[in-house]
Amino acid sequence: QVHLVESGGGLVQPGGSLRLSCGASGRIFSINHMGWYRQAPGKQRELVAAITTGGSTSYVDDVKGRFTISRDNANNTEYLQMNSLKPEDTAVYCCNTVSPVADYWGQGTQVTVAS
């Protein structure tokens, strides 16, 4: 059974940076395309960044040039480096496979961007 645990969120001022981490209890990263999702209050969850098993990355337009997704298969961990944060980035951030598996959702980590 796979468990995903996100960490690294917090309160940051606009223009600041955070690095999120996602650890897995099972062997998931090396065999799946992985993604970072976020859900803001009153909005649907959205996939904001994805990384393939080969290391190719993609981003939604809102975060292009500001966010960087990466993975460490040997340590079953993926990361999301977030720079130049904006108030509209405020959300709960979660990791999952690109085709999300319901049982994999963790608690997520709260990111709040405010002065």
C-alpha cells in the first residue's frame, strides 16, 4: 500500500519561495509519472506540475517559470520548488500520480502567500 506524505508548506510573503517535498512509503516514483496538485478554497483541485518517469516536465501556465518539479527515485521523493510566489498560489498542495489514484491522496501541505 502506498502512502504519500507532503511537507514544506507554510506562510510566505509575496515574492518568496518554498520547497515542497513528497515522500512515498512504496515504490511509486520510478514507475509512474508524478504530479503536484493544488486546491484553493472554493476551487477544484488542479494539476500544476508533472514529471514523467524519464524526467520530462510540464506546468500550467500560471506557474511556468516560477515552479520547478523534480524527483529522486532512489529516495522515493519528489519536490516542488516554488519561487516568486503570489497570493493566488495559496492552496493545499498534494502529490499523486498524473492519473491520480484516490487511495494515494495524503493530507497535503498548506501554502499561504500573504503580506
